[in-house]
Amino acid sequence: MPRNPNAEPKPFVLVEIPQEEPDRRPVATHEKFDGLTGRLELAFTVVSEYLFVGSGAYEFDPSHGNRRPDVWYTFYRRNGQLCVPGTSLKGAIRAIVEAISNSCVSQMRRPRERIASSAHQPCRWDPKKTAHENRLCPACRLFGTTSYRGRVHFTDFLPQGEIKPEVVKIGELWEPKRPDPSRRRFYERKSFQPLENPAPQQGFRFVEAVQRQAKFRGALLFENVSEAELGLLLHALGWQVENGRVIMAFAPKLGGAKPRCFGSVEFRPVRLRLWSQGVKGLLAPQEVQGKDMLPRLYQYLQGCRDSGLLHETSWNALKSGFQPKDEGCPREVY
């Protein structure tokens, strides 16, 4: 019997860790260009009620009079401008890549965190071995691990147009007491439930968040990746191929307060720039955008599926779990 039979349903998306081992292979090195190197410019739109990316700082209102927020967590800024840092995107997209490509479970920060599969322990790079002798899972080959620099990076994403953040009251955020060792955990796309009492209150906090329809723009940078690997990244951005077209499969989540159903965003491709060897071995840029870009993206997405790099069972579980639900997100501790 549950400890609290009246508790609100938990908004978890649980993806089983596969029984088969990750496909660990030698890594691509950085001393020469081989494969696809370039830049995919992206824009994203917030499709949940709010997006919150914390700065680690606070603002304080000494004259709140117990009628409005007294202290709140601030949104990240760069040179005074709202910004979603590239590291936030990299961490969020890597977590999805790890799940849909049957990679290792790279983040186990506390001693009590254990995973059921010994084959999915974090990859290790041995500096005494050559690059060819070291073998990493698909996600670590792309994003890197200790002693190996990854081949995928995100720029900071800056707002498009004027965005006025709002201070929002939410229930406190606590880690689950009993992590499931056999499954990866993500969060569903449900509706945020605003709280009626705006006053400071024990068990609640205030965060500075941007609202639905806020738009940001930045880029995905990639180096020496295969078409299948680039297709895997495109899947993690929430795209897939269907009936000969590139369509939106789901909205990934970024930032904090995901347990309160913040952070769902939809990515849109803007421009693709590839670097290839030109005259006398010099690198020459090739740029495509608009409708000319879609056949390229289709090619990479389909190549990922054809290569087997996409773990279909995990992909389908995550895609299904990320579909929007006409349900409210829990207001309090769960």
C-alpha cells in the first residue's frame, strides 16, 4: 500500500535499461577532419507553461510584506541578458541520446545510486591506451568522457524578441527516495498547476521563469561525426522521419523544475553549414537552409535508423512518454 494514498500521480517517464550491452567502439580522433563537421543553427520555442534555467543566484525583496515573493531563484543571464547556456542543452540532450542509443548510464552522483545492469556502468577512458584501444558507448563517443573531448557542443541560446520573465511559486523539489535501478527517469509533459496563495510558505520556493511561446536561438556544433551519429542527435532533438517527411516526434525538456512540468521546448532547424575539403585540401563551407535542408536531415535521420544506432524499444518508450497529456502536474511533494 502506498505511504500516501492521496498523493498526486508522479509525472515520471520510465525507460527500461536494455538487457543487451552497449555497443562500445573505438572513438573518432581530432587531429584530422573525417566525416561530417559543421554547425546546425537551431531555434526553440517554449511549449510548456514555463521554462526555468537557474543561475545559482537569488534576488531578494525586503518589502514583500508577506504578500509576494521575498526571495527567488533567478534565471541565468549572460552580460545581463537572459540566456540558456550551451551546457544546459548539452546535458539534457545527452541524457536523451544515452537512453535512445543504449549507452552507459553516465550520471551516478551518489553512493546509493546503483543500476541493475553491470554492463551499463559509466564508460572509462584509459590514458595509457591508444585511442583505437579505448572503446566507448555511442553517447560517450559523441559527448566525451573524462580524458576524451567530445565531438558535439552547443552554443548559448539567446532570446528572440523581448521576453519578460515571471516569478512563479512552485512546490519544493526533492530527489526520489527510491531510485529505480533498472530504468532511466524522465518527466512527462503535463500542465503546470498554479498555486492560489502567492505568499512565502514553508515547502515552496519561487523561481524566475520565462513563459510559453518564448523563443531562443543558438547552434549545435559537431565534428567528425557520421551521418548516423548526426541522425541520432536529430532524434534527441525530438525529430523523426515518417511517410517520407521530417516531423516533430516530441518536445525535449530543458532546465530546472522538470518535476513541476517546466521545460518542454520544440526545436526548429534554421540553417545547416557543413565543412568539406575543397581545393588543395582547404576546408570549404557548404550552407543549406529552408526547404533545401530537409532532404539532408531526412537522410541523417533515416541513416541512424538503418545503422541500428537508434534503440527502437527505448525510442518508442521515450517518445510515447513525452507526448502531451491533459493532466495537471503535482503541486506538492511526491
